[in-house]
Amino acid sequence: MKLKIQDSFRTQPDPYIFEDNGNFYLYVTGKHAVEMYRAKNPFGEWDYCGGVCAVEGGTDYWAPCVIRTGGKYYMYFSYACPEQALCVAEADSPEGPFVFRKKLLNVFSIDAHAVENETGLYLFYAKDDRNGAVIGSKIFVDRLIDPYTLANEPVEVVTPSLDEEIFKRNRFGDGRDWYTVEGPFYFREGAYHYLIYSGGCFENESYHLGYAYAKDEGSDLTKLHFKKYSDEHGFTPLLFKNEQEEGTGHNSLLHYGGRYYIVYHGRDLGSVAEASGGMRTARICGLKIHDDVLEAERM
């Protein structure tokens, strides 16, 4: 189900939903700034609020996430500077403006998800890796010493392994295919830790949401051993195209009214040809959890 966005001509790639003080916020990828929407009810009308984070001379603001800690709001995102790299910005309100504070990495790095638990702050993100038998974008986690500083001890947690995760075949002309898993979103229920991610290229037929899980009583997220559900069961996407939509991926999660919902982007079926993937809009579906099995329920 699409979110009820008043301006129907706008798109919402890489939607990140955030609840604070009775309001719901949706932060999305934008060409000239991170853009934001606001609603009182996630299933009601969403108002467009404009850009809330930009850096002088920057462009292509991708995949923001927001976390509140220590009375401040921190946004993690990437922008072209000139290459996409993760940065952090800070604000006193979830409505911004978010002020650029620091570049976190000096390599291509995108799709952050900041997490805080009783053992501290962590950052999940996607980064390119050209070493090994499988090359491509992979998912890592690192500890944040403070909201502005990575420990620089990244641990690889999800590695591409399926043909459906190929971004482009023979990408560099050397016979090797480029794989992509990205867009990580972490959450925990009891002894189970889950990491939902996007696989493949958002313009390709095989683009999907998959997930990995770890059963562990511990809370140090750098020490978990995630298992990809697809590695055990073959290509079993959590969310995939159907007769109404395609390009389903890059999610965040909402816990509302006692249940979980996936907020993701997608396209109306067949629209990729006319817009080169540009018509990605925010959508929502239910999520059921059965220990190591996650099940998406379209609405």
C-alpha cells in the first residue's frame, strides 16, 4: 500500500520512518537535499516539508537515517563529495535543519542505519569491496565511539551470494559480475537479531528485500554471526515484485499499534521503462515474525 502523500508527483526513494513526540517523519533521498514528510498518523495524510539537510556544493543526498540520543538528533546520509560517502549532521529537532558535522568515511559508503542499545552506538552501512571471489557492495557494522566517530573496526555481516543479487554482469569488462546487498535495517525481538537488506539493482527484475538473522543473547552488534535466510533456503525474498508493483526495496521499520510494518520504496508495475527507476514511492506492508522466519504481508 502506498503512503498517502499529498503531492502525488513527488517521489520518496529510500524512505526512513521515524517517530518522535507523537509525530511521524519520513526522510528520503533527494537531488539537492535530504527531503522530509510529516504525519500525525502513518496511515493518514503525509505533508511535504521540503529539504532539511544540505551541504554547500553537494548533490545527490542518499538514504538518510535519523537517531535521537543525548537530547540531539543525528542524521546519517551520503552525498556526492565528489564520491558518495557517509556523513553525519546534527539538529535540535527532528524537523531540522540538520547541520553538517563530519564526513565519516573517505570511500564509497552508503545506506546507514544507526542503532543504540545498552552497549552503545553502532552503524550498519554498505560499502564496496573489490577483494575476494565475490566483488560488490556488502554490508558492514562498526561501533560508534560517539555520534561523530567510527571505531574504524568494521565487521562484514552480509555478503552477496545469489544470482538475484547481481547488480551488473561483467561490470568492468574483466569477466567478473558486480553483486550488491545494501540498505541494511537492524532490529531485535527477544533473542533474535534481524537485518533486512536490499539485494540487486533497483532497476532490475530481481531487486528485492531479503534478511539475515542471528540468535544470540548478546548485545554487542559487532560480535553477532548473521545467517542469510536465502543461503539456507535459496532465493526466498522477504518482499518482491507482484502484479501491482516492482522495484521493492530499501526499507525501514515501524512498530505501531502493537505490530511491525515495513516502510519501503517501490514502483507501479511497468513504470521503470518510462522513468529509469525514478518513480520510486514510499509504501507500507505488515511484517510477521516467527523466530528465524520473517513474512511480509501486503495491505
